[in-house]
Amino acid sequence: MTNFPEPIAGILGLGGPELLVILVILLLLFGGAKLPQLAKGLGQSIKEFKNAAKDDPKEEPKSETKPGKN
């Protein structure tokens, strides 16, 4: 039996065999060439979400026009 690191094994209560089955299904659905692109897109989405959540919601968005010019 292989021991996975705690964060990986603890995702939604899934163990190693379940994660392996999910990985095989993803490989069958998307192919090996498409998976890195999907992972990159997912990572960028999470990064943007964290940046948006970190920003102050009360802060007004910055306008690109100069105050004196219409």
C-alpha cells in the first residue's frame, strides 16, 4: 500500500486508489496532451480568485481616465 502525503489523501476523503481511478478517467477523456493545459487553466483561475478575494471589496475600482479630462 502506498502512502500519499496528507493533503493529497485528504481531498474530499479520497484515498490513493480513488485518486488513481479519477486520473485514469481524466486521461481517457482528455488525453495526455490536454491535461497540462487544463491544470494550468485551473491554477490560473484559483490564483485570480484568491487575488480577487484578497482585494478590499469596499475599494472603488481604479478608472483609467484622468480626473481632469473627459
